[in-house]
Amino acid sequence: MIKEQIVVTSAQMRDIEGRIFAGGMPVAALMEKVAGLISNRLKSIIPKDRTIGILVGPGHNGGDALVVARELHFQGYQVWIYQPFPKLKELTSQHLQYAQSLGIPCYQELAELPSCDFLIDGLFGFGLEREITGNIAATINHFNDWNCQIFSIDLPSGLHTDTGEVLGTAIRATHTFCLGLWKQGLLQEQALEYIGKAELIDFDIPLADIHVILGEVPKIKRITKTTVFNTLSLPLPPTTHKYKSGHLLLICGSKRYAGGAILTGLGARASGVGMLSIAVPESIKPLLVSHLPEALIIGCPETETGAISDLQLPPKTDLSSFSAIACGPGLTTDATPIVEQVINSEVPLILDADGLNILAQLGTIPTLRKRQNTTILTPHTGEFHRLFPDINYQDRVKAVQTAALQTGAVVLLKGARIAISNPEGVVWINPESTPALARGGSGDVLTGLMGGILARVVNKQVNIEDVVAAASWWHSQGGILAAKERTELGVDAFTLTQYLMRVLVDM
Ligand SMILES: NC(=O)C1=CN([C@@H]2O[C@H](COP(=O)(O)OP(=O)(O)OC[C@H]3O[C@@H](n4cnc5c(N)ncnc54)[C@H](O)[C@@H]3O)[C@@H](O)[C@H]2O)[C@@H](O)CC1
Ligand SMILES: Nc1ncnc2c1ncn2[C@@H]1O[C@H](COP(=O)(O)OP(=O)(O)O)[C@@H](O)[C@H]1O
Ligand SMILES: [K+]
């Protein structure tokens, strides 16, 4: 298990820390170690001639901040401390006393504060247990109005450690140094505007202690590069052939939405799948052939509205000839019988877009209960609500767990932080993405990419949720790379497909 993959709640973090202390590690020694690591990171970021304001809370988050203040003071930075609480935990109080004895200016009143270039937020960490109100809330709002960079220790003060919810008010950090293990709240969409750039400060928590509290296989994990690499099944075996590298059937597109079929096809191409077949309405077949010459384009009879009316596969082929099917982008809801047909097949299946809208019309849970093989659903929040009107998707982790449990499918909820669950409640969260992906068509690319990976590895004893996670990570990294080179406005869905391969090259 890799530390970067692990996600904890505040209760789990407290239990893990409890084991470290029970093992004999002195609390004060751990605080020195943690704060030493934070100070070193800060030294590498903040130029020497700058003034740093340190915000100190009543608990050990404040203690960490005071050790940081001391270390930066000795390194020659101009440092001041703001500590508005009447009562501090003992260790925190001792560090405050020592900082005062060193002559570091300490203030209790906002009005007295000098200006500064950077703020360090050590008001609250994972010990925040209730809404922030009154003076402290006003203080946080005041600092948010200062136009300077804020580094939060562990998490921005005011965020709920598990849900990322703002408890009254919260520091809007530009950087967050998460301590030891990733806190669940930092991966929730509602926290994103507060955490800035987040990084993990690894202070050597023994894996044995983590295992005791989280189990050998933790339920909630962050997707990392390693997850993806393990899933992609590389390098290719030297004696492979095209049918051993998977055969994906895409069912997508209509006269109205022809572009969606192209984007899904280009996403699938990037996966390296051995064989790609794409079923589309006959009238758009020439268009698909011109964009994807390597794919077998199956022109199907169409309805008056230009949707596929009959899945006319080539001779000697039926649905069971394919390793996986991805169905939905651009279909329109006129293709209902086609979606019913693939749901009734026994082939591993991804449903997206209109595939999901049709599933919702058919009745999500009873329809999926009939399926024997793997099903993956990839809704955005609108589609999720249509599929699961009774599930509250504010808590996205719980929402995907419930949806997966109810349907037996692997469920991916799209958004800034994609959450994925299998029916046993094992969750992956995609920790990094870019709003540059919030554009029409980028979901089609994801469906194709995921379909291709699924077809390649489905018979190789992989966990299906790992495939879904790998596709999500790869897709987001493609967006991040494209945005870096082309700005956040330069990542249209076609361009995104051109960056996917680059992600692997850089890996
Ligand atoms: N042993 C150590 O030195 C370590 C310290 N760490 C730090 O310790 C932190 C956890 O420390 P604590 O458990 O002391 O908790 P915090 O420092 O997060 O805050 C708890 C304190 O805030 C008070 N409080 C909670 N909610 C409040 C509210 N809404 N308004 C006013 N006061 C409120 C509590 O009564 C308590 O005094 C971590 O976040 C991290 O920064 C660990 O990460 C690493 C190890
Ligand atoms: N704010 C955001 N930050 C990061 N990724 C996003 C954001 N908004 C959307 N995305 C991603 O963009 C894709 C959009 O997919 P979708 O909503 O299906 O669009 P479409 O159907 O037009 O292709 C998904 O992968 C989603 O996770
Ligand atoms: K903090």
C-alpha cells in the first residue's frame, strides 16, 4: 500500500496517532518532526527577506504552527504570531511561551497586527469539532481579505476533515500541507475553493499502524500513477496479437450527434485497444471512417430521426464476440431498443450519456439486477439524479457507494473530483483534475478511453474499479497537461484526445 493512496477520516487519523503515541513516540517529538518538515518546505518556497504571519489555534495544529514560527525565526525570517485564544493545550502553551521568550512578536488583537507577505494557518486541524462562530469567524474572514498567500497546516481551518464542508467559515488557502495521510475532506468538491495546491507531508507513520486501523485493503483510496500503471498491463507481451489486446465495441452517435461518436472513438484509440469496432447509424459511417481509418465502422439501419434502430453486426459476429461494449454517447433516447439489447447481453458494459438516460427510463435498479456480467455507469450529477432520484449526491463518496450497492454496478460520478465505487463500497477518488475539462465532449473521450482499457484487460484478473480509476486518472492528466501547454481555455475535447498518449510518455 502506498501512503499517497491512503485516505483517512479524522477519527481514523486520531486512532493511528494514538497507536504511535502508545508505541512510545513522545507527542512533543512528533510535533518537532512534523513542524521541521513543514518549515523546510516553507524555506524552499518563501524568499528570506519576507515577513510571515503565523496564526495559532488552541490545539496541536497551533502547536505545529508555533514550532514553524520558531524555526523560521532562527532561519532569519521576520515572523510574528497571532494567537487570539484564552486557553491553549499544554504543549501549545509551552511553545508560545518559548516563542515569546525569543522575542518573536505575539499579538492577541487583530487591530495591532503588522502587515506580512505570507500567512501560516495553524488555527485548527483535524480537531475542529463544531461551527466556527463569533470573533474567530470574523478573524478568518478578515485574513481571507488580506491579499497574500496562505499556507494551511494539515487543512484549511474551518473545513470539516471528512466531508470538506465549511463549518461556518474557513481559511481560503493557496497551499495546504496535509500531514501524514490524506484527509478525506481534501478530496471533496466543496473543499476545492479553499485548499489551493495540496501536498502531503509524509512524517513516516508506520504502515503497521495504518493497517490495524484501516485494514489491509483500505476502503477509500486516492488514485495515483501507480494504480494506473499496475492496471494498464504494460509492457505488452512480445507474442501478443490484436485479439489478445481486446476487442471493443462502441455503440454511439446519431445524425444529430455525430461528433460524440468521433470523440468516443478517438478516446478508445488512445487506450491502445487491439481491435475497435464502432456501431453508428449508416448515414454517419463515412464521417467515422475518415476520422478513424483503423476502426471497423458498422453502419446500422436508422430511425427517421437518425438514431440507430437495429444493431446490424457483421456476419458471424454477435455481441459475445466483443471483450467489452461502451454504449451511449450521442445515441439520443430514440435508440432505446439497442440499449436494452446490450443490457441483456452478457458482455462487460459501460453505459454513459444517453445510455444512462435510457437506463433511467427503463428503471435503473430492476433493469440492472438482471445483468450477470460487469456493468459500469459513468453519470455526471444530472444523469446521476435521473438514475438515482432518491440518493443525495452532496456527499459524493456515500452517493457512489449507495448507487453501486443498489445496482451491483461500478459507479463513477463525474465532476472536479471523480468518485468511483464498486458494489462492496471500495472507493477510488481522483485527486487531481482541471476545470479545463468542463467542456462538451470531454466525457465522450473518457467513455472511449475507459472502454478501450476495459477491453484490453478485462480477462486479466483486474478489479473493474481499478480500470475505471485508471481511465479517470489518465483522462484528467491529459487535461492537466493540455491546459499547462495551451491554457485552461485551450482544452477542447478533440485536443484532449491528442494529449492522452503524452501522459503515458511522461509517466
Ligand atoms: N502530535 C503532534 O504533534 C501532531 C500534531 N498534529 C497536528 O495536530 C492537529 C490536531 O490537533 P488537535 O487534536 O489538538 O486539534 P486542533 O489543533 O485541530 O484543534 C483542536 C482545538 O480546537 C478547539 N476547537 C475545536 N473546534 C473549535 C471551534 N469551532 N471553535 C473554537 N475552538 C474549537 C478544541 O477545543 C481544541 O482545543 C493536526 O491537525 C495537526 O496539525 C498531527 O498532524 C501530527 C502529529
Ligand atoms: N470542474 C471540473 N474539473 C475537472 N473535471 C471536470 C470538471 N467538470 C467536468 N469535468 C470532467 O469533464 C468530463 C465531462 O463529462 P460529461 O459531463 O459527460 O460531458 P460530455 O457529455 O459533454 O462529454 C468528465 O470527465 C468530468 O469529470
Ligand atoms: K490549519
